[in-house]
Amino acid sequence: MKSTVKKLKQSLRSGSSEKRNTQEERWFLKNGGVFLKELIADCNAKSIPIRSFSSDQILKATNNFSSNCLVTNKRSHNWYKGIIEDKPYLIKRFLEYKITGDRVGEIYNDIVLSARMSNHSNFLKLFGCCLEFRLPVIVFENAKHGVLNERGRFMVNGEEHLLPLSLRLKIGKEIANALTYLHMAFPKIIIHRYVMPSNIVLDRNLTAKFSDLSMSITLPEGKSRIEAEKVIGALGYIDPSYAQTNFVTEYTDVYSFGVFLMVIVTGRPAIVSTRSDRDPQSIISYVKGLYENRNLDEVIDPMTMNDITSAGKLQVEAFIALALSCCEERDEDRPKMIQVAKELKQIQTSF
């Protein structure tokens, strides 16, 4: 099964770059779809169950992709909520005008890697997909509390919902566990490249679930880095070393994760502006300045400041110190994700 998935992934990647003729590309994608359909049939009720949904089921569940069912829109896709056979799902529809040519491989990358991660409690579980649209539509487990916004909060009835410090620490630890799994669970290291709040959802139990593996890149076995064709990532989250050299390493994710930690503890976006300084600055420089001047009260999200205990302030201090270490300029000065996950667990339980 694993070898089949690997072959499919390699075939889709190499083929999409090698095909020159438009007709050949159409044939390739059509055959790739058939191959994937066979893979799905082979997976049904097995260790990595993937179900094939019909277009009628998808359209009925989303009311023809109605805005009333829209959960959030992203750079290349929209999330919809829908019910199929009395069960709620999150449905991911890629935008046709954004996904063209070689980028179609991103969708298959998302399906294959999401299937591989589905047994981990901190990844959004893949249930299946529908191949009866021009671009595959992917069906995931429902996440009752939706997607985190740019401030690391979630919305309730159009308003930002208050996240207590304990939940923020828990979210940080759970996403660290997910990234550690990506980096260490397989013979080849998988780099996410898009660590940011909008790729994280909260389920009914407020468990953090990592999603969107479409832009992930797999390193050659035994290698610690690979040169990417182009730099991928969100403004404010991109590792400067990666931006300058195009080389992807596990520390590419570590840097982005450090930014994410700062976002969820401060309640500010990755690019911030303050009343005293109207010019936007990175959250790293903003937090680092406050941390070095011992102005921790200004670091903490003002929405939770009234409920922070003295022990909570110590947690925030340790949390910020760890986040800053993840964002060190040189790769070799940053911790690995397994070290980050262990330290977050210790911070959560030690105070």
C-alpha cells in the first residue's frame, strides 16, 4: 500500500513537470485520476480508509457550494461545511483559476499525505475525495470550532472568541506534536512549509488539528535539505534562510512554528503595527523588544490579561523564550521540533 502511494506521488510530480503537450497533460491527468480512483477503492475499509464520494453528494452537502456553507476562503481553496448521510464534514474545494498546469499535483500531494497522517490525532482526518469535478474535491472530518484566524483565535457568530492561556499552550503543544510526526515518523522527512494559524482547526473537544499538506515537500531519504523550485510560505512566517537560498530543511518549519507561537500568545498577526510605531514590523522584532526589556505584560494578549496568574506569566515567559529560539537567524541555533514539543509539554505542566 505504502509503495503504491509513493509511486503515485512520484508519478504525479515527475509527470506534471515533464509533459509539454497540452493534450498529453490532459491524458496524464485523466489517467492519474483513474489511478487514484483505483487507489481509493483499494483503501476502502483498510488501514488507511479513503472513501470515494459522488459529485451529487458533494453538491447536495454544500448546496452547490453555496456561500451559506462557506467556512473560510484561502489562497487556493475554499472550505465548506456539509452533511453527507447524516454525518458532518469539512469539504475542501480548490479554486480552478488558482490551480493550473503543474500546480494540479498539489491536490494529489494533499490527498496522499493527508491519508498517511490520518491516524495521528493532531492532523485533520481525511475521509475521502470526489474525482467527478475538474479538480478533485477533498472530504475531511468536521471541525466544530472552525479555522484559527490570523490572530490565532477562532470566530463565534462573527466575533473573535476568547482563548484562555491554557488552551493556547495546549494548541502550541499539539501542533508541535504534529510537526514532530511529519519530521520523524517516516524514512523521508516531510516539511510542511505553510505553518500558520489558518491551517489549523479546532474540533468539538478544542483539539488542534493541522491541515493543508498540499505544499509539503519530502526530502530525499538520508538527506537533511532540498533545493525548492520556488519559495513557498506566508508573509511573516517564511524562514529568511529558506527565502535567501531556496533550500528547505526541517528548520524551515521550526522558524514558522516559532512565529505561530508568538501569534497565539500575543493575539497579534505575524506582521504587526502599534500606536507608538505605525510602520508594520514582524512579530519577532516586536516580541523580542518587549521580552528583552522585560515588558511581558505587553506581550500577553490583552483579551486574557485580566485572567493571567503569576504562574501564567512564568509560562508566557518560557513560551516566548522558546518561540524566539525557534526563530534564531542560523539554522544550527534553532531546536529540532522534537525538542520544542518536549519543552512545550514541560512548560504546560511545570507551573
